[in-house]
Amino acid sequence: MDVTSDRSSPRNRTREEIFRVMQGGGALTRARLVEATGLSRSTVNHAVTRLIAEGRVTEGDPAVKGPGSGSGRPAGVLRCVPRRTNSAALDFGHTHVKAAVVDGSGHMIAQRRADLDVDHGAADAMDAAADMLGALRRDHDVDALSTVVVGIPGPLDSASGLVRSPTILSSWVGLDPRRELEHRLGLRVHVENDAVLGAYGELRRGAGQGYTDFLYVKVSHGIGAGMVLGGEPYRGSLGFAGEIGHTPLPGYTELCRCGRRGCLEAVVSVSSVMAQVAHTHPGLGPGASPLEQPDDPTTRRILNDAGRMLGGVLSVLSNLLNPAALIIGGELGATGGPLLEGVASAVRRDAQPAIAASLDIVPAQLGENAELVGAAALAGTMALRPGGAVRGRGGGATPGRAV
Ligand SMILES: [Zn+2]
């Protein structure tokens, strides 16, 4: 039903005014609406009947009639029906861009992916994302979009909205991705760190369902953690919480893209593990992924060692936060067994025994799509709220930081 048509007549303007009062006032009865608007009972009744017929308002659960309430219509409680609109999700990885159009429930209608050097080509990556979203909208006949939720793989200052750290996302530093993308898309944009979105995806649709406190760790070309504490994503005072990839590992000297040596992600990332596997399998041709040989004993040992190093860092975090689960995702997380066994053995060795004993160490369920699924779920949630405002911990960057 087209509820936007013909709202200019006096009667319709009155109805819209009543609807706005209801949007601002939570659950109301007809009697309260009469009081709140100063309009006559018959005007309010007429408008409410039309709003119910339009599907914008429901009336239910008549309140128990108390003494003196008369014999008239029961005091039904009126509620606005959340308006479900389509939205969109974008996920920038270090080497890919994904785009999706999203339905009113936060589920993806369709998605696309392109492989790109996102780290060194911010403008090109954002242009590509805008083109992909445009193509998706045309192909799937998705016209109006309420909001676009975007994940980026680097530190985002929640106060300024600017990307920080000159060495991690070099071409993005000082950029305001929200403003850049709003300019390209002509739509309202909300930007998050990608690990936060991965954690939110697992919380809403994956392995995090049923947990209120967990760490989601994306082990890919970089390593980042997204935290869910008390059922909500936790971002820290400026939005940088979970940047564990550049934790120094004592005794390691591998050069990291941040310019320092021995960082966790220089030792454990996909590229580092693939280089180790290729080094021990000189017979594999160029382009072959050694990670596609999960049963090979040497590959298993390399993955297990990587898991132990990751688990050492996660043990410290577990002692600090006492999460119920570690959810391991990203491309290396998807390799499963040996990596997770390595994490578990390090946790058993390094974490407090009571903490280790109660900790589930599980693979992410959404695989490489966790960030995009999380962006879609958040976009669906934002689309339900007037103005798209979001609430929770964090605070800061517009149009609201938290989930
Ligand atoms: Zn580093």
C-alpha cells in the first residue's frame, strides 16, 4: 500500500500529526491521544481507524477495565508498526570489496564481490563499491534504500569519523569514509570497524547466538578482534578496541606492514602461513593454495603453530575479560581443526585454569561473510528506527555509533 500518497488534505494532515504523536509517545490509548492532541474523540477515532487500515498502527491487548471506566470501547493499546525498508551493506577487506542489498529484516537479497587492493587505493575501492551497489540495485530492482552500513579493516576514530594509523590503511588515513561514501552514494552511511561487524554478524546469525560475552577474532590478511560484552558490541573509548594484530610476539622478528617487527599478524596472517606452507612444499605450482591440503601433516603443523601463537595473545585477553567463547573466523579460521587446536592448547597453558575450563573455542559459522552479514543485520536494525539512530555503548561518530 502506498502510504505516502495524498497526505496534503486537511484530514490527512491531521492523521499524520496524530501518527507523529504516536511515534514519539510509545504505546498510547485513544483516550490518551485525545488528551495529547487536543483533538475531538471522533477525529482521533477516524484517524486511528485509517492508520490501522493502512497497516501503520496496531491496536491490541485491551487494558483491564477499571472501576469507573464506563461501558464504552475497551482501552486498546495503540502501537506504531515499524516501517521495514531495504538497506545496503558494504564490506571493505584489505584485498576485496563486497556489496549487498538488504531486506527490511536485515537479510541479504543479493551480494557481489570484487578483488581489489583496498589498502593502497581508497578512492578506487570506494568508487568500485558504489558501482557494485548501483548494479545490484538495478539487477534486483531495489529502488529506495534507507541506510548503508559499511565495514572497513582498520582503526576508525569514533569521535572524528576519520581513519587512523598511517601504516595499516595507508591510503585511507585522514579520510572520512562516511562522508566520502555519502557523496558517492547519495545515501545515509554508517561506518564501523570490520571486526565489530564480524562479531555482530556472529552474534545475530552465527556462532555467537546464545552467548552474551565473546571475542570474535578475524584471522585473515590482518588480525582483528571484535568484542561482544553484555550482549552488545564493545568498541572502547575511541573505537579502537580489539586491534590485536600488532601485538608484539617476543622473540619474533618478521617485518610487519606497520613497520615494526614481530607483530602477531606478521607471524600468523594468511600470507605468512601460506608463505611457510609454500616454503615447505616447493612442488606446488604457482597459484596453488597450499591451504587446500588440510590433511598434509606439515600444513597441519604450521597451522597448529599459528594457532598456538594466536592463542597466547587470546589467553591474555581471556584472563582480562573472561568471555564465554572465542569465535575464530577469517580465512585462516575457516581452515578449522589444527588452528583451533593450537589456540586451545595455548589457552589451556596460559589462561587461568577456571577461565580456560569454561571457555568454548569454536569456528565462526559465517566464514568470510561474517562482516557483510553483520553489516546487513545492523542495517536492518537501523532501518527500523526513526532517523536510523542507533544506541548503546561507544557514542561518537554520526549517525550514532552503537548497535
Ligand atoms: Zn604490525
